[in-house]
Amino acid sequence: MQNSPVTAVLVGGGHRAFIYADYSLTHPNELKIVGIADPDKQRCDAAAKKYGFSAENCFTGVEELASKGKIADVIINGTMDNLHVSTSVPLMKLGYDMLIEKPVAVNERELEVLIDTAEKYGTKVMVCHVLRYSDFYREIKKIISEGKLGEILNIQLCENVSYHHYATSYIRGKWANSDKCGTSMLLAKCCHDMDLMMWLMGGVKPKYVSSMGGRQYFRRENAPKDAGERCLLDCPYIDTCNLSAKRIYLDLPGKWDFYVWPELYDAPYQEKYEYLKSISPYGKCAYKCDNNVVDHQTVTVQFENGATGSHNMTGGCAYSQRIITIIGSLGEIRGIFEDQKFTVSYINPTADGDHTDEITDISDKCSAYVDHGGGDHALVEDFIKYVRGEKTSISCTSLDDSLDAYRVVFAADKSMSKNGFAVVT
């Protein structure tokens, strides 16, 4: 066991990077943040103050950071999706191990570059698929690994994205247009779910993928009659539309502050009102944005052993919910992540109702709405063990163990574009 903490530099000072870095505040003997690379001086200054490193370790970007040689053990890469690989490769070549926010790459070519670089330079890379680290999914994985369900025949995953989350991130926000952000909806939002499916299948390789979906509802032609271009400027539905910027961001403050008000967090109401009314992308009519990602998509996977899996994503729902059903030869699991509860039903011809139920309820232990059900800091803990060469948990999201999820996503999006079928490569 090493006594000195693992030292880390943040690349990209966004919301997710700070969440992982905060592990150093509660576990200073395990992790120490010693620098940041970000073109935003305010973010750099905030990080230096929060984590206690000097201004000389604030860098404007990866190029400046790389010019200093290797100044820490690891990198926590929290840049935007389409920058993950380009910002990682130069630092991996210097010998940095890496924790990379998902999705690890935005296309197959980038994924291969990352794999090749990690192999050539011996870099340890982990991907931030934090749901694996939540107690909810870890308990399910344990039951499967112990063979209690028998042979897995089918996995069904469903993700309902709430109307306010979908409007904020995938209509008005950073991941609304794949031409700009580089990621599809499936890649940006549901690579978590694809990762869970591959992980729960226990290493059985996916073989075929079929997918259909589209942007059916959140389109200009579906806007209410006489709706304006900006909610607070020229729209008569400002106080009645479910997607009104006023209702989501001003009437219910606190819900999406870290996205909507990066520079106006503590500003008075009227200043925020004028910002939404005039220039903020979050003030646009949700039906009249330049979004092009799907609002619903279904993916079906066949595995090499004949088992099947499916995933359904629908955006604009009343509330967010991840639902899981796993059918095995001896029993099945049904659960809802947000409830932090699942039921295992075992085949039992002698029991009332022909089956025996066991309920696992961890809602008193953690909340699904806090740190991904406790997964965020559990992932950082495992990353530290990984780079130290210590024994990691069953959830370990090393690059090698995360690849199948991305190959399925890339195949699914190809399939959807052709309304058909694809082979996983």
C-alpha cells in the first residue's frame, strides 16, 4: 500500500471533472490535485483556490501542460466529448495514466487511436461509466456472477429522460446537435446503458445490432401556434408551456444552475431574466432550436451465445427513470434505479404463485439522485487502486473492459441511419 497520494492534473475544468476532483478533499491521503489545464481563467483560478495548488500550475491548454513534461501521476480528463482523444493522446505519450469522462471517443477511428496509444505507451486508462459503481447495479451484478439467475437469456434496459433534462442538455444545450458536439444521443447519454448491458453479460461478445429511432416530436412544425422564437421575448406561452425557459430555469431555481448560469450563478432574478430573454441558448423555444439528435431510439443486440438485449431511450418524459429487466434460466430481476430497489423472482413450482421473490432495497443507504447513486467517488477510489496496481472492484471500467459498449453504440447508430441491421466490428 502506497502512503503518498496519487497526484492529478485536471484537463478541462467542467462540472464532472470537479466532482471527481472533490474526492481529494475527503481523501487527501489518496488523491491530490496539483494543476489544471483550461482556457477559462476563472475556472483555473477556482480550481487553484479550491484544491490548493499554485497559479504556476494553471495552464491554458494541453499543449502548454505537455511542454512542462510529466508533473503528476494521472490526468482527470473532463473536456467535452469531441476533445477527449485529442487532449488525451499527447499526455498519454508522456506517461500519464488517465481517467476519461464518457464517452471515451466519438467515432471508431478515435477509439482505435486511443487503444493504440494506450498499448504503445503502457498507459492505464479508465472510463467514467459511474453507474457500474452504484450499489444498485453492483448488487445486480453480484447476483448474476454468483449464478443465481442461471444462464442469462435476455436483458432489457429502458431510459426515460425527463422533459427538463432533455430540454436543457439535448435540445438547447451542449449535446443538442451532433454536428457541433460530435456525439449522437445514444453515445452521449446512453453509453452508460450500453456499458451496463455488456458488463452484466459477463464478457459474452455482442455480434449483431439493429436500431431504429428519430427526432419525431421536438421539431419546429410541432411548436404551439403563434409560439415565439424565445420564451421570454415573444412567446404567449411563457407561463403555460411545459418547456418554457422561465418555468424550468427561473420559476424552479437550482435544477440546472451549473449548466444555465455558469457566469451568473449568484446574479439577481432580473439579470437572469434578461439573459434568457436576449442571448442565452437556454432561452430559445424548445421547438425552434438547431437540435438534430433523436428524441427516441431502440437498440436490439444479439450476443455470440444467442442471448439478446434491448435498450429503449425516450426523451421528454414526465420524470427520469432507468428500468432494468433481466431474464435468466432460473429466475429474473426487475428494478428501477431511481427507486433503488429491485426484485429477484426465482422459479419455484412449490411456492404460491409458482415463484419466490426476494426484494433488495438500498434506498436507505443512498439516493439515485446523489453522485449517480454513490458511484462517482467509488469510481475514483477504484481508479486510484488501478493505477497503483492494487486489486480493483468488480466494477472496474478499464479501457479494455469498456470497448464493447462503444462498438455497439457505433453499430447501432449506423443501423438506425439505414433503418436496418449492423454487425459489431
